[in-house]
Amino acid sequence: MIDLRQLRENPDIVREAQKARRRDPATVDAVLEADAAWREKTRAFEDLRAEQKSFSKQIGKASAEEKPALLEKGKQMSADVKRLDAEADEALAARNSALRAIPNIAEGAPEGLEEDFETLEENGTIPTFDFEVRDHLEIGEKLQAIDMQRGAKVSGARFYFLRGVGAQLEMAILNAALDQATKAGFTPMITPTLVLPETMEGTGFLGEHADEVYHLDKGDDLYLVGTSEAALAGYHRDEVLDLDGGPIRYAGWSACYRREAGSYGKDTRGIIRVHQFHKVEMFSYCKVEESYEEHQRLLQWEREMMERIDVPYRVIDTAAGDLGTSAARKFDCEAWIPSQNTYRELTSTSNCTQFQARRLNIRERHDGQLRPAATLNGTLGTTRFIVAVLENHQQADGSVVVPEGLRPYLGGREIFEVK
């Protein structure tokens, strides 16, 4: 969550941040009102408790005749203290709930909604074909690499099987991503795909995004993650980190699950928008002052993966209203998809500043004091890469040229041929 002290001292900054996200700035006033109510209840509780302590001393000095009346008054005072304590706790919970409803303050992001992004750069040459372009599903079916029909038969809509070269291609992409991350100093991690509610809440994936998450609520209060970011953020919950030597970096490999609620009718063909996929995710803990340069480093590592699969892509600066709850800024690498004649997101990297760490109580030492660390995340490889590889490297006969950057992970293979 955002810094309450900052909201108290500079509420207009938070109001403007809400407007940039196209949200109601009245949520800021709701926090201020709830905070004032909590402070009032807390002051009343503390005043009465101090009076109770002083009164207890009077009872000890009272005569036998005075004690019964004083004891009765003390009993009532004790009940009032308990009541005020409970009311203060309720006011605190209400204040914190109102505060959690406010997303991170966007820093440098364009104002507006999804369509208001800014294109920062375009890389590569958009391919031209002297034959009718096939989409990734048609190509994948010719290669016997993707089987949506049996995926639906086994698990329902938006599930699939990757088989043969499809499975090999995904493993090549993920292995290349993990190899690159390891060489860059990341610690590779195989992460849990089920996490506790406090982990999911702490990373900002509940609240308004709860309908996107699979929840196991029949005897197991656990959530299936949509990214290993959730597990990696929770990895150091309630800890104090030593960040004087630079960022602590992890690369998490996991299966990921998303309900895709509200997206019915969108990208229903193929594996662009599915309920289960695999991903290698970069995650970094660092000092907040260093987070901006670290964000650029994560983006550069993502560019290197885009170059490895040799597809045209652009980098966009995501608009404030399209940022996730925890993100202060987000850059996406979007690959050219020939069958759609447009760019589609393959990777994203977000600087969450101190938002997640404040929720998860992850701190670091700064000038002799403890303060929240900064957290960042970024996609390095995922199942959706297959879409861009198949479509951009397709040939007239349905075969696909293997990008040179992936060949070492496919035993030197240069082409996927139609069987």
C-alpha cells in the first residue's frame, strides 16, 4: 500500500495520481476521514486507560466505606476501556481497508487508460510474405505442436496440449530465459503455485483483481498464482534485507493460472489468452532510489530475449489507468503478430516501488533506520512467445524456421517441418 504519512501530508499528490489512473479521487478523502476517526477513537481509549490507571491507585488508598462505590465505578470504567479499545481496532481496520483500496502512485507513466500508452521504440523489420499468412494455431496444428481440441475435451475452453515440437519449443524458450537470467546474476527458483491469502493480498492481486484468480476455498484457503511474482514477493515476508551490496534478484519458473474473467470473446482462438501457461519471471529487491535504474535493467534483459527469438517488437510505456494495483510504472515489449497485423504483449516489467514491501513487511536498513524495500518484476519467457515465433518465422509449406537464438536449446535444430 502507499505511505500513509505521505497521504496525510500531501493528499493532493495522491488525488492527482488517482485522476491519472482515471479513478475517483474521493477515495483519498475516505482514507483521511477513516484515519481521523481512528485517531479520535485511539485518543479516547488512551485517555480513559490513563484515567483508569490513576483511578486504580485511588481505590487502593480508599477507606472501607468508600471502596464499594469506587469498585463499581472502576468496573464500569474497565468496561468502557474495553469498548473503546475494540472501537479503535475497528476504526483501524476500516482505515487500513480504505488505504488498501488506493493503488500505487504512478511515476512517469502517461495519464489515461489502456489505449493511452506511449510507444517508446520499435525494433526489427515487420516481415512480408508472398503467401497467405497462417495464424499460430493453424501452423501449430500442421506441425502437430498444439492441440486445442483435446485440451478442451480434457479441461474445458482455453486449455490445450503442447506436444512434440510445441513442447520442445516451450522448454527451449524457458530454458533460454532461465539461462540468461542466471548469467545475469539471478538465483533460479522453482516456486510454489499455491500461496496463502496474505501472500496474494500483499502482492496486490486481490481486491479489484480477485475475479482473475483461482481460489481453492473448499477446506484449503489457497490461491493459484498467475505469476511466480506472488511467491517471490512473499519469499522475504516479515524479513529485513541487506541491500547495501546491491539488488537481490530471483528468476522464478512456474506454471501460472488465470481465470481470464471478463475477457470472453477476446483471443479465444489459439494460445494467446489461456487459463494455464508457463513463465520465467524476474524479481528484484532493491533500495527505492536504485529501483528506477533496476527497472531499465529488467527491460534491457527483456529486449535481449526478444532479440533471441528474432521477432519485430515495440516497447510501450503503459498508461497509468492500465497499471496493476502495485505498479508505479510498467513497460511492455509487444511482438508483431502477422495474422493479426498488430503488436501483442509478450513481456512486461513493473517497478512496484515500496508498495508490495509495505504490505508484506519487507524492510531494509537506510541511514540507521528500517524502511520498506522496493520490488520489481519482469517477464523473461512465457508460453505466449510460441505465438510470435511460429507466426514470424513461418514458411509457405507450413514449416517454421527456428530462430538462431533458440537453436542451442533445441539440439541445433534449424527448422520445424510439417509431418
